Amino acid sequence: MKAINVGLCGVGTVGGGTATVLKRNGNEIARRAGRPIVITMAANRDLDRARELVGDDVLLTDNAMDVVNNPDIDIVVELIGGTTVAKDLVLAAIANGKHVVTANKKLIAEYGNEIFALAQEKGVMVAFEAAVAGGIPVIKALREGLTANQIEWVAGIINGTSNFILTEMRDKGSAFADVLAEAQRLGYAEADPTFDIEGHDAAHKLTIMSAIAFGIPVQFDKAYLEGISKLDAADIKYAAELGYRIKLLGMTRRRPNGIELRVSPTLIPAGRLIANVDGVMNAVLVKGDAVGATMYYGPGAGAEPTASSVIADLVDITRLHTADPEHRVPHLAFQPSQIANLPILPIDEVETCYYLRLTAKDLPGVLADVTGILAEGQISVDAMLQKPAAAAGGTAEIIIVTHIAIEKNINIAIAKIENLASTHGKVVKLRLEHLNG
Ligand code: NDP
Ligand code: HSE
């Protein structure tokens, strides 16, 4: 049967992995897809490097638009990254009637609505499994496997670089900068690694999962994000003493008045499976009303794991491209006419548990003042830990874990605690999720 011709744009970590796996497993993939899937053209800035990775029989160019405009190409694979060239070439490919596969979460989270609308108009598919959690087929699970469910929440460790850094800092006491450099060397980090450590990358992925879980447009601009760069080693240690692990967690939850969409360093009970997802591994926990909690685990980054998802999309498109466009799986799982207009809730409206750490004079009545303020805000204390002062009259660290509270009440209480004459400096606030199935 006639082969499907793939045009590969970007032959870097993921592009190289895709070429390697397609070559190595080509026969097996063809048996599954029903026809061979072959890279016939590739674009890369460095043509020598591309030649090494894609082999001699692939047409090469340094202009990605040559791929998009080649009438012989059936599917364009965008693995350049960013939202400049990548966006232009994806929109041009769709306009030319070509299907698109991309691993670019930033592009989908920020411009997905525009891209899917054009794809629908042109009757082509845009597939993005590799954009979320690297090699884990979580988009497929959310969009198809869990389609019977009302999704209640999705929580994920979805940035391999941050998880790798937190794990190495905790287990080996390594310095933040050294572990980040190692993550870059291993090809885990984004071209600009601040996207990883400041939570943007995780928020891009969470935005995409939230849209698919709840049938809403992608709305990255409304996501709340906080990264790991300001996380203090002391909090990792105190959290462990209280029986928690800190992870960069993405959480999106359906509430009666809207959707929570947030990424932040979060305490998780140490006994939960997801709290033990370490290194570059990712995990996504999904709570559906019928199935209960299901967890998806695997490598969240790296050349071949991500290629695994890219190629799964190529096979899906190959199988479906002769089907009537109206009967394909919708991009965001829900039929385009059924996308809901639920608001994304501001971070002040979020309801969760909190970890607070404050420094206070070790004097009688201080704890009573602090707990009095919490009580005024309807904030109930779940656990408390006091680290004794070195000498009488010195300062002590007080760690408080709360039951579920509204974030704005927590912020009001923190402002009052910081104003007490008996406390020093800023109160550290981290969110805490029990993630009960
Ligand atoms: P790389 O930087 O390794 O690869 C990108 C490639 O595209 C490079 O070879 C780059 O060349 C080339 N390139 C850049 N601009 C152009 C251009 N204008 N025309 C032609 N080629 C160009 O990135 P990754 O492979 O790591 O990432 C690719 C995408 O996959 C990104 O969207 C990323 O977020 C996503 N992703 C990455 C994962 C990973 O583990 N790395 C996992 C999941 C998703 P040059 O080197 O000269 O800049
Ligand atoms: N930089 C990303 C990560 C790559 O570390 O998870 C995978 O999307």
C-alpha cells in the first residue's frame, strides 16, 4: 500500500528520536498502521546534524516552509518548538490541507483554539499526544478511554525537569543549578529552562488537559503558576517530618462556579503513589465519577519516549485520514459545538489545604495569637510543628498544616500574622493536596 509521507520540521532531541524509532520499528509500525509511514523530507537549521539523524534518502532543507508547501507531504510533524516559526508553519500546513503532529505544548496551550478552528474548517487532524507528559499516552486516555466519565479533577507531575531537580536535591542534596545543568545535558529541559522551573511548561500541559477534561477552550492566560525556584530546602525537610513530599503539581478541578487551573509546589501525603514519582518521570492522576481515580505514569521527557507519542499520533492519523472528518475524535474530546464557557477561577477562589511556615519570638501567647487569627478566618488547623529556638527568648519556626480553606482567607490571615509584633519576616505558604481517590 502507498506509504504515508511525513515532513519533519526540527531535527533536534525529539525530531532525532522520531527518525530513529521510525527507522528501527518501521516494519512493526506499518503492520499496525496498515501502510508504511516514511519521513521523506526534513527541515533543520543544521543540515549536517539532520543528515546524520534522518539518513541519506530524505530530502533536506533549512526552510520549514519548503516542507509545508511540498504537495507530496501528507503529515507535517512540527518539532521546532516556540510560537513563532512553529505557529506559522502549523497554520500554513493546515491551510494546505495537511494533517499536523506536534509536541509543542506552548503552541497548543496558547494558540490551540485558533489552530483547531482552522483544522476543523479544512477537515484535517492536529494531534498533540507528545505535548503532554512526553511518552505517557494521557491525551488518548483522557479523550477516549475516560469518555464515559464526568471528570472531577486532574492532577499531574508534568514537568520532568522540575521533578528531576526536586528529586536530586532531596535524595543527594545536590545544588539546584548543578541538577538543572544535568537536566539540560540530558535533553529534558526546554530551550529556555525558566519555562521548566517557573511552572510555565507544566501550566501549558495542564491547560491542555483541563480543556480536554472539561470541554472548555484552552486558556493558558488564566492559569495560575508558581515554580520551584523559590522553594526553600527547609520546607522540603519540614514537609517530610510531617509525612509529605513536595512536588511541582498541576491541579485542575471542576467546581460548581468554574474551573481551578493552577501549578505550584504542593505537599502530597508521602504514602500516595504519585508522591513517589521521582526523577524525570511524570504521572497524571485523573478522578472520574464512574471509574474513580486512575493514574498514568512514565517518562515525561527525552528523545525516544517523546518520539513514542509522536509516532502514535502518526499511526492514528494514518488509520483515520480516509475517515469522514465529522466522525473523527474531536481535538478537545468534546464536539466543537459543545465546548462550554465555564470560567477559570481566580487563585483567590481556590479551595485547598495549606502549609504555612512562620518565624516567631519564642514567648508565651504567640501561638494563641496565630491560631486566633486563623480561627477568625474560618481556617481550621490539621497539624502543627514547632522547631525550638536555640536559646530562651530566641525565634522559633512554627509550621502549620490547615484543613481545606479558601485562598483569600489564607492570604488575609497571613497578612495579619506578618503584622504581629511577635513574628518576623514573611510567612511561607505552600498548597497541599490529599489527592484522595
Ligand atoms: P530541540 O531544540 O532539541 O530541537 C529543535 C530543532 O529545531 C533543533 O534542531 C533546531 O535547530 C531546529 N530549528 C529551530 N528553529 C528552526 C527553524 N526555523 N527551521 C528549522 N529548524 C529549526 O528541541 P526538542 O526536540 O527538545 O523540542 C522540540 C519540541 O518538542 C518543543 O516544542 C518541546 O517543547 C517539545 N517537547 C520536548 C520534549 C523533550 O524531552 N525534549 C518532550 C516533549 C515535548 P538549532 O539546534 O540550530 O536551534
Ligand atoms: N521540558 C519538558 C520537561 C520536556 O522537562 O518535562 C517535556 O515536555
